[in-house]
Amino acid sequence: MDFFTEPAFFVLLVPIVLVAAALGLTERPLGHYGCAVSLAMLYLLFFRSVPALVYASCYLVASVLLYRWVRTLFTRDDPNKMRGYYLALAAQIAPLVLYKIGVLFKPDFPGFLGISYITFKAVQAIIETRDGLIKDMSCGEYLYFLSFFPTFTSGPILRSRPFVADVRANLSRMDYLDRLYRGIGWFVLGAAYKFVGSAIAQWGMWFVPSVVGAPALKWLVTVLFYGLDLFFDFAGYSDMAMGLGLVLGIEVPRNFNLPFLATDIKEFWDRWHMSLSTWLRDFVFMRFSRFAMERKLFPSRHITACVGFGINMTLMGLWHGITPDYFVYGLYHGALLAGYHYYQQTSKFYKKHRRERWYQVVSWVITMLAVFFGFALFGGYVVSPLLS
Amino acid sequence: MNDIDERIVALVADISGEDEVAEERDLDLFEERILDSMAAIELLVAIKDEFGVSIAPTELDREEMNTVNKIIARVKERL
């Protein structure tokens, strides 16, 4: 059963939401219920493919054991704790990396739906355990965090500390009611994005190019609707997941915040697929910058930041799949961010005019052109045609 | 006014390229778009460099370090 697309999924949500609401409104804890429902839903997600079911189950169990091991190393202050930490990180990331490389050679290489998102979550937990920020998350809570079904297949990427705080919170009836209302609102908005917005964009993508003549115009219109479809489809999933999470008492981080209002490329990444961009910022860009600065790898902080942007975004691109299209997409956004960063730091023109209305309008137009060209790269409208 | 305050103000000014932070230390740096999330990370790295104070990027919420004064307070807590 596919989440958020198959009718059976939405039918099942009715009893799930009703029981959650009954528990929440009578001020009973939702954690055990949410965990049981999530595991049952994962079974339904995978039961048609036994290998995927077995793989996903083993992955979950192994991740919990790995977390418990790292936590023990650091609470005991074991002399080999750092070695254990790197080992655990490598073990946690290996299945995803193997999968991404494996599918290049063998399309049915072992993997399971959601392997990317679960990897992000598990890596965060291991890194923050090392940082001393996670000390008392139980294995049961961690299992629930990893298997939380609303976000399992397509994000947003949850963070364990706010998640566990929500699981432990004894919500009063009014607090739960607030989440329930907001949850229903987000779910309806997400469904509208996905089933109306995305449907219109997809219609535009085949209809409008069929009535315009010039090839260049056809390409432009296709890319425009493709970008809109990308937004409505993904933001739709994310908002529905956010809504379901709230009904289960969990604040799921927002993934899209009106990205088409961004007036520069940095702001775009603060508004687009935010749970991924903030994850990469915290766990890749930051770690890389610190590593590079401590070892003085580059002559200045600005250059370090620029290289960091490049690595960060190239990784982001490749995470979608190891293909020339995604690689160039990542590289492109890395270059945009690095270039814009340099411009911001050095341009007197920018400092003088950045708060003026006309400047912001021009900056918005340029940003949107750059963003939609990025969508064209992502969708395979540029690199693939050139290569073939 | 002391040395630590001055050095942090200088760091924020250098990273953001805005000198007004020295005068208005309760200005919301994110609201005013003086810092963005990437610059905030740069600031944490620079603080580690300058003071040896390590703040994990996910340790603090944005509200805990969104003004110059709050950043100074966070660093002093950890010195």
C-alpha cells in the first residue's frame, strides 16, 4: 500500500485519526498508540514485497541497537568512544550509499521505500548523541521516531529531540485540540496542493506545450509547469504529513514556506525543502566548515564557506540519485550559493541598495529565473538532452 | 563594555558585513536579515576559533541567539 496516493491509505486514516482524537481529547498519552499504528502501517507499506519488509525490519532493529551502543559508549565515557562513533556512522550510512550506487548497475538492487529519510534521522541521532545533546531517549522512543509513519516515505525529516519532547508531553485537552485543528487544516491544504494544484500543473505541462509552436517556448512552458508541479506535489505530501503528525500529537517541521517569494537564493533554500536544507546545513556544512577552519585548509572564512556550499549542495543533488542531471543540479546550486555569498560579502552596490524596493524586485526576478532553471536541470530538461 | 563583547561584535560585523550591529545589540539579526542560517553557522565556527567555545549547531534554538547581546550571553555561559 503506497502512502498518500492509494485510496486504501486514506480510508485507513479515518479510524486512525478518530482513535487518536479520542485519546488526545481525553488527555491520554498518544505515544504507544502512535508507535503501534506506525509499525502496522509500515507492515502494510511493505507486505507486498517480502525482501523489502525483511530489509526494512532489520534496518529498524539494527539502527536501534546501533543507537543504544553509541549511547552506552558516551555515557560510560569509553576510551574508544570516538572510534565507535565513526564506525556507527559508517554502518548507518552504508546501506543508503550502497543502494544509490547499486541501482546504477542493477535496478532492483536491495533497498526499501524511505531508506533515505530514515538514514537522515538515524544519522542525526548518532551525531547528537556524540554531541551530548541526546542522553535519555529510550530505545522504544527511538523506534517510534524512526518508524513514524506520516513522514516515513517522503519526509519532512524529523529531529529526534523535539519528537521525543512531543511524545512525552502530557497535552491538555485545549493543547491537543489546538494541534487537532491545525493538523486538519494542514492536511486539507496539503491534499489541495497535491490533488488540485499538482493536477493543474501536470495538465499545463502537457496541454500548453501542445498548443504553442516555437520549440523554445514549449521548453519554457514545460519547465514552468514542471517546477510548479514539483512544488505542489512535494509541498502537498509534506503538509499532509505535517497534519497527520499534529493529529498524533507531534509537531512535524514545516518543509515549504512560500518558496516562490524568495528574493535571493539563500532565502530560497530557507524556504524550499527546509527540513533537508537545514539538515544538510547542520550536519554537513557546519561540520565541514569547522573541520576546514580548524585545519586552516583555506585562506579565508569566505572561501571556506564557498567550498562548504559547493560540497553541501553537490551532496544534496547526488542524494536524489547518482545521475548527471542531479549532479549538475547540485553543483549549480552550490555555485549559485557560493557566488551569491561572495557577492553579498564584497559588493558595495549590494550593501547600498539591498533594502530598496526596486532592488528587491529585480533580485526576486533573477532569483526565480535561477530557481526555475534549477528545476529544468533537476527534471532532466537540460543535461540529459545535451548528452543524448 | 569589555573585551569579549567587543570581539563578538567584531565577529558578527565581519560575517554579516553590517556595522550597525555594534550600535544596536538587541536588533533581531535574522528578522533584519543581517544573518541568515548559513551565516549563523559561520558565526558558531568563528566563535569556536576565537574563544574555544564549542556550540553544536543544533544545540540552540534561533531565539536563543538572534541578537548580539544573546550571542554574547551564550558565549559567556560557556567560557
